[in-house]
Amino acid sequence: MYGSDVDINVEYVKTDWPITIYKTNGQIEGECKKVALPTLVTSIGKSLLVGQPLPVSHKRKMKTAIEILLPASCTCKSKPRPCVFISGIGSLVEKEKNQDSFSYWGKITGHTPCCSSTKYAVLNTTKVFWTDAQLQQKVCDHILIESATSEGSIISDTIIFSYSMGGLLLAGAIANGRCSLNKSSTWVSTGTPIYGTMGSDYLQDVCVNKTTLVVEKLANFAELCPPKEGIKSMAYVNGTYSNNKLKMAYKAAQKAYVDNVYALMCSHSFSGVLSRYQAAFWVLGRIIPHKSRESDGAVEFSSCAGGFPASNFGNDFRDRFYSSRLNHYDLAFRAGDALLDRTKMPMKWFECLL
């Protein structure tokens, strides 16, 4: 059992069953005949049978078999550096300068011990393709400006955290030579659809009447139709809406991804952390025709892994390559951490990573 708290269930019974301690004198004991063979019991068993505390002399010092408490927080094990967060699809606004806060990233504030400063790039990722040259350059510029040691297009002494489409943007930028990472920089990625997502294909099907009427109505109500450029650009690599140009872009981005990403957080289950959107991902994970059952509801595990072997991943937040049970929004820290489940602790993962 893991966690910082323990739940105890108490059941009240209507009948009180007191434990009576019977005492006899030596004369009566001698007249009693044995009706059963003696049975060895432990000190704890004896305490329960006679209703008396365990004698101090009988107490044992045993080794801890199960870790009960998690550390309250982790400290930075490497060199503190400026951190820049690159968000995925969803933003319609764009800010020229990096921001000190951005609600897109949920509850991550206060869980970045290795960040000497924390900045958030706010870019219009909704109405622009991830392959767009100008948008990729903007990603580079927003990262380069935060480190005094970065020179030209080489990013130095910086921690970059990318999420979803943000990972594709940075991978594409590196693949196209718009910027590069010095060995002193660290790229951490989460939820990136490096091979695209069937969520894009499904939404495009919905908007051209290829699915049920109910789903079509819901998509129109949520103003998802017609699909915006950002979601269209993440069409599944071998799907209906892909083409040779997009496939080549994915291939180049995937190589840059594997060559430069230091740590990954993906998900093999859309179970998720308790939140107002949890149930929505339970539905999405089932109605989107994913090629695999392992997904965060929107992005398949294999697409997020992006060529890194599955054997690299572990299910504990202490694993550098973290195979979690988080849904896609959870991967951006929007619901925080689960209380006990170590497969659902995104903030603790990033906090203890570097």
C-alpha cells in the first residue's frame, strides 16, 4: 500500500461481545481433564485470545515490508535551469512573451524544484498546422530567449517540457534545423502523438457524416466541426486523412524525438485521476477507433512512445519513461496526482525526475 494517508473502515455492531478473562485456583485446575491438544499461538494471537496487551518483552522489531508513506516532496538532483513549457492544441490566443502562469497547465506550480524560473509559451496551436514553419520557429524563439547561455539557434542550459502537439512542434523544428539542443538542455515530453492520433481521423469522419447522428450533433454543439487546422494536422500516420507529405514530416519528427527526448510520460490506460472530465475520456477512449487498446483516450501509447522501446517504460512515477494510467488532460497536470495510485502521479513524476 502506498500513499500519505490510510483509510480505516469501522463497522459498528449491535451486540457487544465482551472478552471475559476466566481465573481459576490451583485446586480446580488439578481436577480438570484435558479435552484438547495444546496448540502453539503467536504473541499477538495470545493477546487476542486473552484480551490483554502484548507484553513489552514479546514485541518484535521487524523490517519494513511495504512502503507506506511517499516523500512529501523531491529536491533537484541536477543543475537548476530555466524551464519553458510548450502546450498542445487548445489555445486560440498568442502572447509575444512567455508568461509567468498559464491555467492550461493545471496544478504544476510549486512542483518544479529544478526550475530556476518557470515560463509558459502561449501560442495559437488550434488554427495552425504543427508542420507550419512560422509556428515551429516561434517555439524555438520562445525557448531560446529564456537562457543567457543559448547562442544562435542552439538551446543551452534549459529544461523544456512539451505536451501533446507541443512535442510535435519542437520535434519538427529540430528536424527542420530551426533550432537544436545542446547537451546541457533537457527535453521532457508527455502525450505527444508522434505518429498522429485516430482522434483526428474520427473527428474528421464525424464532421462529414461518417458516424452516428448523435455523435455528429454533439460535435456540432461543441463547435468541433468543421475541425480546426491543428487537429487536422495530427491525422493518423497511416490513416485515411494522411498523405505522403505528412508521413515524411512525421518520420523526420520521430527521429528528432528519439534523438533528443530525455524522459517521457505516456499512458496505457485512460482510467485517469478523479476530475470533471474523467468520464468524458472514458467515452472517448471507447468510441475513437484506436489501433490499440493502450491509450490515454486521445493518443495511443505507441504513438506517444514514438520509437522508444516499450521495455524502457515502467509503471511507477520514479521511472524516467513513465507508462501511466492517466487520460490525455491529466498528462498536462490538470487534475493533479492520485492519492495512492503510483501509476497516476504526473506531478510527482516531474518533481522527482531531474
